[in-house]
Amino acid sequence: MTQLIDSGTGAAHPYSPAFVAGGFGFVSGALSVDADGRAVDGVEPALEAAIARLSERLATIDMTLGDVVKTTYFVTDVTLRDAANRHYERVFRTPRPARSFVEVAALPYGATVEIEAIAHRA
């Protein structure tokens, strides 16, 4: 079964924030922005904001962080890795999802973190 979620992203964001196919949930990158779309300053607050936005996107397909099997972190500064590792340990239970960690030159809206995910519902 394939389920497309239309969240009203509009022309500025011509993609699905989340998509379900074959029991897997594919979640587009969730930025480190507040609920109003403004970039969040500080390492820990940015990580928390990105996870909050990721959780919101997962909820649109009736999934949670507990369903996540793989994440990809895009960061504007690779030195965030240690803080991200500590945050990962708090957010995800063992066995934790697989993760990639990639430094990028910039992210939309001035964000410093973007997290995309693959989830699976057993």
C-alpha cells in the first residue's frame, strides 16, 4: 500500500513531507526551525527543534520516533557530531536507528540541522 500525505506544502515545497510505501515511512528533511519556521539558535535547541519537526512529520503518517530505522543528519558544522551523538542517545532507544552524518555548506531558512528519516511499521 502506498500512502501520499498532502500537507499543503504548496509550490514553495513541491514534495511530500512524509510518504508511506510497503510499511515504510519516508520522511523529508526536518529543519532546525521553530513551529513558525524561524531558525533556532544554539546546538541543543537546534537538535531539539529538528527532532520536533521530524516527529510532526512522522505523525502525519501515524508513525513515531520509535518506528525510525535510519536517519540522515545534514549539519552546517561537522563539529556538532559529539552533541548530536549525545542527543541521539537520549532520543532513540537501543537498538538505535542507523545514521549518516553529513556536513553541508548551507541549509534552507538559516537552519543548522536537517534530519531525514526512514521508518518502518512492523
